[in-house]
Amino acid sequence: MNIQRKDAALTRGKLLASAGEVFADKGYRAATIAEICKRAGANIASVNYHFRTKEQLYVEAWRYAFNESIEAHPPDGGVSADAPPEERLRGQIRALINRIADRGNREFRIMQQEIFDPTDLLEGATRELLDSLHISTQRVVRELLGPCVPEEQAGYCEISIVNQCISPMLTGRSGKGIRKNKESGDKRPMDIEAYAGHVFRFSLAGIRAVSLEFQENSNSMKKTKTGS
């Protein structure tokens, strides 16, 4: 019985890994169960047994890829929870950028396919797994902003930070230095460590500017109320 369970778990893992590759390369609609099984060295009946449908295999393959990615690049960047918020923010930014830039990352490649040809099948899984990461970043941003800044503005700051990490990295995920696209003239940041440092400094400066603005507004309102 134990041998059968181990064999079943091994087959399931191979299917998830091969499905992640096929979905990342071709997207959900162009991917076929036949190709996934061929890469996994499994038969179609095993897909029916473990996942029942292509849709469920798709969701589980993305979830599997996400967990692999998080294990390879812990979201805290190796920074202690007791560290100052600045250091925690630096760690989170560095971890996210390295996660996206990882050439073996199937999680983001699948999400790119979703952008080009949406299926909405991953909506529940992405909300469940990504929300905790957003909350962690929001918590650090909230701590750095201070009490005077409204929650809406804190949310804008978190979105700005995450987008800085994601957008450029998705256009160029390997190499070093700056690669220039000859046709469009755009420059893509490819030195991962240098770019992570830039995003951290830029974001921290922005957070401090927003915090200062709302502190000054708060102080001005208090003076107006007291008539001083």
C-alpha cells in the first residue's frame, strides 16, 4: 500500500511539473493533456484519476509552481520579522524581483499567458495565495507611512512598489546590465541586484514623501482648528 501511495504521489508530481511547463509555454487553451502526459511519462487515465479535468490540472499546476517559487525565493528575503521596516521592505522587494527573474519560474510564465489569453480559472487560487504576500507588503508600508496617511494612499504605495518589481522583470528575465530594444528604444533593467536596490531606494523615498505631505497637512489642520 505504501509503495502504491508513493508511486501515485510521484506520478502526480510529474504531471504537475510537466503541466506547468506546457501551460507556461503554450497557455491553457493550446496546451493538451496528451503532451502533458508524454512529458510526464504518464497516461491520460492518471490525469483523470488525480485531477478529473483539465481545468483542475491547470489550477493545481499553477499552485504547484507558485509553492516551488516561494520555496526558492522566500518572500521575506531572509530578513527577520524583528528587523526595522526599511530592511524588511528591502528584503521583500529583492525577493519578489529575484522570484520573477528566475528562469525556472513557471508561476509568472503561466500568469503571462493569462494576461494574453485570459481564462479566469486561476482567479480563486491567485487571490488565496497572493493576498497574503500583498498583506505582508502593506503591513511594512503602513508602518513606514505612519498614522497620518489614509489607508487608500497606503494601498497606492503598495501597488506602486509591486508594479515596479513586476513590469520590467517580465520584459527581460535574464542576463546582466541594461539590454536595449533596438526597435522601440526602451531600456530593460537586467542587473537584478542593482535594479532591486533602485526600486527599494525609489520606493522608500516615495513613501517618506507621502508621509511628510500628510503629516504637514495634519499639522496645518490642527493649527487651523486651534486658531494658532
